[in-house]
Amino acid sequence: MTAKRRFRNVVSIGPVQVATSYDGRGREKHTAACTAPRCGFSTDYDSRAAAELAARTHRCPVR
């Protein structure tokens, strides 16, 4: 059973949203997720800078 995440500090960079949340162990994680239909890009990072870099360099394979 997964816990429901509460995202804060949400920023959109193109179609990708970057947000900060806490994982199940109480550690701060930064998530980058693409909001384009059928893209499926979503990753967690330990630093905000890494998540924002992934958002800036992401290219959707579905056009």
C-alpha cells in the first residue's frame, strides 16, 4: 500500500512539473513528471537541481 504524497513547491518547466515531497521514510525527494498525454516520464531525485535539469532537458517521445 502506497502512501499519498503531498507535493509542495510545484514549478512547471514546459510540460514537466517539478515538485518536492517526503518519501515513506521521511526523506525529502524531488520529482520531475511530464504532463503530456502518453509520455510516462516521471523520476525521483535527491536534489532539486537534478530534477529541474531533467525537466529542462526532457524531450517527449510522443508527438
